Amino acid sequence: MNIIFDYDIDQAREIIKNCGNIRINDHYLDNWLERGSELSYIEECIKNKVPLAIVKTMENRFKLIYHHNKKLKNDLYIIIQINDNKEIEVITAYPFNEDRRLRERESL
């Protein structure tokens, strides 16, 4: 994949805020049952919720962190990639203990 644009976090926020259709990567579809995250909730988060955090992990790939809808002490990490046409693809999603996010926030 040739990358022309390399979006920063502010650009990613704007793209996410205005996103239309969200593509789902085969990796996510192959593992969704084990991870316990519903596709409808993932789409709802991306389209309608403000993330607790956005972290750029590599060129045009971002980790979005939301509250998990079923596991009280967990966050939901959604890894997305934004292509040059500003289309969002969910690479994977998985729950993670919220303590990690809270410790990272305290260390700032």
C-alpha cells in the first residue's frame, strides 16, 4: 500500500467525526467472537462517541479507546486505519483493563 497522506491525530479526529461507512478487516471478523466486542457497538463508538483517548501507532493507524459496553472495569481498544480517501477500516478491537489507561494518565 502506497501512502500519500500521513494523518496526524487532529486530522484523524476530524475524519472520524465525519466518517460514513466503516470497513471491517478480515482479521477482526476472524477473531470477533473471542474478543467479546460487538460490531454494532464498535461502529456506534466510532460514529457517535467521543473516545477517551486517541493514540497514533504508525502511519495512518490509530488506537481509539472507549469504555467497554459490557465489562465494567475494561476499556475497548479499537485499532483503525485511515486510507488516502479518508475511509476508515477497523483492523481489530479488544477489551483491556482500564487500569492501564488510568496509570498512563496519572504518569502524565
